[in-house]
Amino acid sequence: MLVMSSKGEIIFEEENCLDVSKSYAGAPVEILKCHGMGGNQKWEHDKKSVSLYREFFYFFWIIKTRI
């Protein structure tokens, strides 16, 4: 079961989180141990489109990676 924490982490099996370590659109999503620092493990939920995404800054652009 996946659970979204109050910090925006998508937690799997209590200690593993969805993680996107690469900084380009379409980067692969991995399951890694949660580190609690947000960043590459912080996700947003868009209720209208019912999707999860992660925003990251690349120079002056905001890029959204959706799953």
C-alpha cells in the first residue's frame, strides 16, 4: 500500500519512498529508503487530474514529472 505523508512523501512498506533522483522530465521513478528531507522524494497531488507529480527547478524552469 502507498501512503502520502504530511511531508509529501509517497511511502511504501513504512520506510521506502518513491524517489526521482534525475532532474529531467520523464526521469525514472525508483523506490528508495525514505530520508525525510523532501527534495527528490517530495510529491504533490493534483485532485483535478488525479495525478501525482514532483516539481524541481532546473536553472530558471520548473519541470513537472508525473507518474
